[in-house]
Amino acid sequence: MTSPTVERIKGIVASSDVVLFMKGVAAAPECGFSASVVQILNGLKVPFEGVNVLVDPQVREGIKSFSDWPTIPQLYVKGEFLGGADIVRAMFQEGELAALLTDKGILSAAT
């Protein structure tokens, strides 16, 4: 049986192609790791749904067990967990993030 929090998280992840569980909001991230992922996504011009875990302790703790990942931020693309700030940064630097977003139809090949 799944908890109401898990069901909420599933709904959030399914609600948008790119979802970032973060501390703060996209316009005002409240930690450096969240800020770095926001900067990468904005730099790639990727539309995303930011979820401020600081306003909801259940989601803040629930997302960690949902993904089996202990830290925030957490990035999801088309329902798939990609990773946290270090993984997203490495994927971006290697060109893998843009390639994945293009493959998933989120970025155009011309971007």
C-alpha cells in the first residue's frame, strides 16, 4: 500500500515533463545546489516545474525515499529520476543532459 505522500509525489512527477524538487523556488533558490540546477535548466531554456520542498515537510522527506536518493535537489525528466546537483552538472558538462532532453522531445535539436 502506498502512502498519500507517495501518491502526491507520483502525481507531481507525472504532471510535467521536467520536475525539479528543490529548496526554494526557481526565481529564488534557497541553496546553492538548487540554484546550480536551476541555472543549468534556465541556460538550456528548459521549461520545468519547480517544487519547493521547504514548504512541505512530507514531500521533503517523502521524495528522498521515493527516489532512494538522500539529498535535494532532485531532477525528474518524463517521470524518470536523473539525479541530484552533481549528476545534473556532470551530465550538462558532458553534453549528456541536452542530448537526453532532445531525445525526450523537450529540447529541439536546433537548441
